[in-house]
Amino acid sequence: MTTPLLQTHLASLKRIHQGKVRDIYEIDAHTMLLVSTDRLSAFDVILPTGIAHKGAMLTQMANFWFEKLQHIVPNHLTGIAPNSVVTDPTEQAQLGSRAVVVKKLKALPIEAIVRGYLVGSGWKEYQARGTVCGIPLAAGLQEAAQLAEPIFTPSSKAAVGEHDENISLAQCADLLGADMGAQVAKVAIALYKEAAAYALTRGIIIADTKFEFGLDEQGVLHVMDEVLTPDSSRFWPADSYVVGKNPPSYDKQYVRDWLEASGWNKTAPAPALPADVAKKTSEKYMEAFERLTGHALKID
């Protein structure tokens, strides 16, 4: 499927949620079908332009990381083949290699963000106050500097069309409970550290990333949704990295930069992307996938 898929239509299952990128369908009391479309969001607004093969890339990259990091924390994958729960050929054609069957989990109400480098909103805050999400950092750091240790900076989980907001560690503890907040922080940093170390061997710096977590019926913590994709992370080519400036990225920063320059006010509706920007974004995503996984994307 070369035309970007912006919407899924599966009459055989009930759609229970539509996120910025993923459509989620109920299978039974314990499992769901999660389908990654080719939708792209920026500044928490869904763009009208899809990115070719993005959904397949997100799913396959997340699955790669889920397998590699499963010794740190359980994940939401079930191993059930999507085509075993969707049998209509027309509906199966919408799934391809962009769908997975996952466990139903109770999602925690935060985004678990881990920052390893000083960039983006963190850099802006540091310039103004010497802190990132209220966490004091050493003086004299430059833009894109690697932090002495990765830091956990949670945010609220906003509804589609609304903006996530940074929250303090105390607010995180209030939302999750002190013990669960501490466990989430520990696991998120462990995931980031191992992934970042591996990515460096593939020539990519993971500057920061976002995880989502949920609990199963026994209260066991699972990482869910997606992990370490260009949608949820800031990927830099290691050979272009220089302290003092924001490096070029493999993620959707390319789109954000174009949108910033366009004069858009960051509220819906978003402008359509020019064909060359959409194509370049797809190419960046594909390059990141191939460099990190070591193989070509499965497209069907």
C-alpha cells in the first residue's frame, strides 16, 4: 500500500479509541487490535497529510524494541497474529504489517519522558532558569549537551487536540502513588539507557524519548503503545552531532521546523504538507528504521 492510510474501517470489530496515530479495536475482554495508521501529528494536532509507510515502520520498530528490552519490563504484545482475528480479506488489506494484537492494560495517566541531552523545550527552560522540568542542572551547559545522567521528566497525558503539560515528580507521585511513580521512573531510565547504548552502535543518538505504561489485572507494570520510534523519540545521526547546536534529526522535527516556518499558529486545522516535505519525512523514518534494526522495512 503506497497511498498513506489515514483511516481504518474494520466492520468486524468495534473501534474503541482513535488516537493521533493509532486506531484501537476491541477483540475480547483481554485483547485489542492496535493499528498504526500513516497519520502524523505535530504540536498535538493531526496533520491532513499522511506519511507513506509510517504506520508499518512504527509498528515494526516498536516490535523490534519490545523484543530487545523485554528483560527489563513486560510489554503489551500477545504474539497473536492480527489476521487470525480479522478474517475478511478487505479488512486484512488495511492491516498489513502495521497491526498488532495487544493486551488490555490499565493505562497510567502520565507520559514517561526521559531526557539524555539538553534540547527542545528543556533547552529553553534551562536558558531561562537553569532547570529542566524544575530539575536543577549544572551551570554552563550548551544546547544539545549530553546530561551527566538521563533525567525522568513526566508529563500529563492530554486528549487528542490538547497539549501535554510537564508535571513535577511530586505531581507524578500524587497521580501514581509514590511507589509506582518511583518504579516507572526507574524502569523508564533503564529502558532509555539500554536503548541509547545500542543505538550508538548503529550510529544514532537517542536524545530523548517518551514511554507509556499500563498495569495488567495483577497490577504488573507493562510498557505499552509504542517504544523508541521517531514519533516518540528524538533521533540524531551521531556523525553530525556537535555540542552547541541542534543536530539534524531522523524524527518529525523536520516537519515541526517546516510548520514553524510556515507561520501556522499551532491550532487545528493544520496546513497540508508539501509533497517534498512528506517524502523527505518518510525517507528519514525509513532510514532510522534500517539503521537501528539492520534490515529493510516489510511493506505490504
